Amino acid sequence: MSKDLLQALKERRSIYGISKEHVVSDARIEELVAEAVQHTPSAFNSQSARVVVLLGEQHDKLWNLTEDALRKVVPAENFTPTKEKMDAFRSGYGTVLFFEDETVVKGLQEQFALYSDNFPIWSQQSSGMLQLVVWTLLDAEGFGATLQHYNPLIDAGIAEEWNIPSTWKLTGQMPFGKPTVSAGEKAFQPLDSRLKVFK
């Protein structure tokens, strides 16, 4: 990886135009995601994150499944933009599915009752960190990606298709592929309204 962490974070963006063109080996993708899962922090070292990587036909199957689910809830006369989104995601190389194992979260709630209300929040925070780590690593390798949230609409279909345990709660879907368009300029709010430093 040729980028340092700060530069990689600065360059990570939502890229909606992606293709199936080869960027790195499937083994490298698996290695990057495995390292992210292994080393992203979690509250109480709970390691509640679960991840599924879909490549090739399995990736296409996910977005076919999602399109079918959306057809049931989006009026036919308004479906064209939704269909275009599904086509765009399907045109990518793969998708990373992020889950949190609720068995782990509930176990911690029982073990540490004083913090019970916080464990679902901390679980989501850990999932967000993992999503950023995976996204940044994929970007640094030359992929473009976005983070999507078609859960819970597609949860049951995914669980059935890939035999996902019922305790795994889907938190996001990250389609990725070789970028076919640039992200464009990003607008930033003034930092002095978002950051305070006291010395």
C-alpha cells in the first residue's frame, strides 16, 4: 500500500460509478478485509463484527435480490431511478456485507448490567469503525466504493441465500469496483464550528 493513513482517509470518497474490471486479486481483497476485521477496535474487546464478502456471481445475486425486494415496495411508475441504482451497484466487482452478532451484544448486556443500554450503541460505533477501515483499505488499493443501507428490507433474503445466523444483524452493504467516474469536489463546513480545542 503506497498511501499513508492520513492521505488514504482524505482520498476515500463515495464512488458510484464502478466496474467489474480487475484491480487486485481476490486473495488480496480477502486479506484486507480479514485484517480489518481482526484489528478494528470494539468495546470491551467484544469482537462482535461479522463480515461476508460477495464476489462474482454472488455479488450479482445480492443486487438482484435487493432489486426484487425493492420492486415490492417502490411503485412501478417510480422504479426507474431505483433500477438504475441497482444496475450501478451490480456493475461492480464485489460487495462487503457488515453485521453485528447480537448474541455477543446481549451477552455483554447480561454480564455488565450497569452498561446494558450502551452496548447496542457501542456495537454500532464499532461497526462504523470497521466500515471506514474496510472502505479506506479498498480505496487505497484502487477500488471505488459506497456504503448502502437496504437493511432491514433485505435481511431475510440474505439470511436465507447465504445461510446467515439469525443473530447476525445486518448494518450495511458496501459495493465496490474499479472506479469509472471521479468523486468530484467535496464541500466542507468550517472547522471552527465543528472542532473545539482547549489548552
